[in-house]
Amino acid sequence: MPGIVEGAVQQQAAQQPAQATQKKAITPEAQRVVIAAKKVLAQPDIAKQLVEQMRLAQDPATGIAQATILVMKQLYVKSEGSMPAEAIVPAATAVIVDVAKLGAAAGLFKLTPELVKQAAQIAIQMFTEEVNAKQQQMAQAQPAQAAAQPAVQPAIGV
């Protein structure tokens, strides 16, 4: 997810996670992502998979964060990369609540505002680390690609 994710992280990763979990108006683009996420979460097979992922996590907040990132990645892939960067983080902050509700409904943990805030912090950290890793991969690949390209020779006798 290079490019689109980088913009979203740079725009909003510096915001306080507590702000991210507060109710506020989101853009129509982010709202469309949230609606798509709700449809994904309503699919029994996917919901079961997410619950299992949260159950296996080292703690509830990490499980919620991992499951939320999985949902957002699936939506990004399904959108064929057309998800606007500015919609990713606001949508994810709404989706994280729905994922947490799913885990709580499955009896994995008690849903509290503190748990959602902690999950948001972890998700932002995981998201940022993933973007940084992809940026490093791209930076390392660029010199190798440049070295592999043949030098262009000037046309003689044209």
C-alpha cells in the first residue's frame, strides 16, 4: 500500500489517538469506507476469522488493532487502490469501534473507551511501522533497479 498509506500516515499519525476515537463528522469518502467495512464485518466467515484473530492476540487491544488493520487492508485491496488517503485513518478510527464491539459480543473482553483508545494507539503504531518498512524496501529496490537498467547510448549518424 505504498503512496496512499504514506499520505494518510503523514497527515494523521501525529494526532492524538484519543482524538481519533472521539465522535466527529467524517468525510463522505471515509463514510463510504466505514459502510464497506460494516458489510465486511457482517459476513459470518470474516467475522469468525476476526474473532479468532482477536482471541489469539497477546492482549485485547492488540487483537482489535490487528483485526482492524486486516479489515482496512482488505478494503484497500478490494478498492484496487482507489481508497483516498485522507479517508483511511478517519475510517479506521470508526472501524476500530465496530471491530471492538465484535470481539466484545463474542465474549473476548469487556468493551471500554480505554480499550478502544489503547487499540487505536497500537493500530497507528503498527500502521506506521508497516509504512516505514515498505518505504525502506522501496528505497533499497530503487538503486538496484537503476543499476540493472542499461545505459542509454546516443544515436550515431541520425
